[in-house]
Amino acid sequence: MSEQKTIPLVLMRGGTSKGLYFHESHLPPLGAARDALLLRLMGSPDILQIDGLGGSRPITSKVAIVAPSARADADVDYTFAQVDIEHPVVGYAGNCGNISSGVGPFAIDEGLIEATEPVTTVRIYNTNTEATLIAEVPVHERRAQITGDFAIPGVPGTGAEIVMNWVETIGTTTGKLLPTGHAVDDITLTDGKTIQATLCDAGNPCVWVPAEQVGLTGSELSEEINDNQNLLDTVRQIRGKAAVAMGLAKHWDHVDDESPGLPMVGMVAAPATYQTLSGERVEEKQMDLRVRLIFMNRLHESIAGSGSVCLAAASRIPESTVAAVTENRHADELLIGHPSGVTPTKVDSHTDDDHVEFDVLGFSRTARRLMDGTAYYPADQHESPNDRQ
């Protein structure tokens, strides 16, 4: 096929996200050529991504790039890439918790690490955050196990539980759990209104604001948020000003160019009964708090894995906006109510010299290989390393 070239990949669901998983050796080096190829494979920029493999949503326009690691503390190196849908931009800031849960199974099934039954520990060095993640992956017949009884809201059915420990990701982007040194910061909008926010860096940098301060109850679903342009403009302004305060951007109104995707913004509220995207009823007693997370200027349909890590950490910070609305029903986990249901996040902390220290910070997910094979792209787009051999 002289008009098209091919590149091997795996299409995989990790948690509540879906993305393309590559061997690093199959891609061009980090830079413009790699970005151009990833954009073309996903079908960006196009809101439908109709001429590519993307699913027209931020949670289905993601990439994992994996390679054997030369580090003593890691088995594989993993780079996360967020491919923008509407703009020709590939972002490498931060990590994706859901996509990271598929890295261990990918490494096992691709022979990058020796499989050990019943559970294989995979040490994953994330190049984006320069932190090591620990994945406990169930294994059956030397392959990542798929079947199991573990369920996560936002994914139909059940699967094998993959336990992820992210305790080493605290402060990896900004250097501190609280980048400004404050449990609560005041963010003044251009209309003079002041919003209280907790700026936190664990998993990924996030901004947590009380839902009521932006006119929400905390139970809203997609249409009520994605169709509310005034709300999205306000959230973008909060995100931009927080990004400047966290050192992620120089100008708040250029945040989508200077720091696409990060920090994420979550609107938090105390527990209350609500209906999910699928119409199921979630009772107040099932959760510790509610959150509506904005990612890439849209409502996240569930909760980002990295966002859940940051939210759990913030819930243990005295006087934070998150702690103010949290019912701590369990000492070692946070029950997060989001648009698709309730997801538990593991968190075990203690106070040392008035500082919060974390012994465990992570979550469980399921993952499944959906397809493997070769993807096609126009021959005049780019040559992969395989094509040049």
C-alpha cells in the first residue's frame, strides 16, 4: 500500500479511559515528528476524530508509550501523552491514572517483564512526573488476567483488580503537596468575585473549589456543565490563575496553550443523593463527598485516576476546601461520588511536625486489551523507525 504506512499498537482500556499503547521503539523520538504522527493516528484536530482512532472525548484520546527501563528502581519506563481533539497539540504535562493502570498488563503481555503468578509487581517509571508507580497485576497463564469480580463506576461489568500505589507522586510537578504553601488560596476573577480554592499537587496538580461558589450543587451531569459556557469560562479562568500560582503558566488567559490539561479543576460538595449518567440512584451514605471534575474544558464522566489521588490527599489536609465537605467514613480510603457512581481511593496518612505525611495513596482499576495490530497513516505524514529499517 504505497499511499499508506503502518505502525504496530495496542488499543487498550485502562480504568475509565481508553488509549493507544506503543512500544517506544516503534515511534519517532520525542519531538515534533512524534507529535505529528500521534495527531494523525488519533484524527486530530477534528471534534469527531472521524479520520483516526480517537473517540472524540478527552478520555479516549490518550497515549501510553512504554519501554524497558534502565533504572534500578523500575521495570519499564512509561510516557503519557494527551492528544487534543480540537487543536494540533499533544500534551505531556502530568500523568493519567486510568491509562497508567493498563501499563502493567501491557508490559506483561508484550514480554517486557517476566510474568509471575498469581500477581506480578510492575515498577513503572513515569517520565512525565519522574515518579515511580507500583502496579500489582493479577496474572493467569502468564498473561495479565482479565476476569474478576472488581467493578469500577463508568465501566460495564467486572474485571481483575489492579492495585496502583501513587504515594511517590506527591509534589512531583511543583515540588510541594501545597504549591503555594496554603491550604486555601483566594482566586480573584476579572469580575471581582473571589473563589476559595485548594491548590494541591499529588498524582497531578489540581484545583479544588466549593461547587456552590461557582453556582453548582455538585450533582450536575454532562449537559448541565458542558452546555454552560459561562461556567466553563469561569472554570477556565480559575484554572489559568491557579496555573500561574503553581508555576505552570505565565499568563492565565494563555493556559490552554501554556499548560493544556493541567491543573484540573474539581468542584466539590458534601455528600448528597443524586442520579448518575446511567440513571442509577446513589445514596448520600455511599460517599464521603461529591466532585465534578473539569478536564480539557469538559466534564470528566467519572473521576481521573490521578485526580482521585489528588482529591484523596487534599481531603486529609486540615482546613482545605476538600476537607471542609468530606465525611471521613473510613480511615484508609475516600469514597468519591462522581457522575458515574462512587469510586474508592486508598489513602492512609499521619501528621508529622504539623505536616501531613502519606503512607498509602492510590487506587484500584481494571484494564483490558481491546485490540492489537497495525494502524495505517498516509505515507506523506511520517516514517516510523520500522519503515526505515
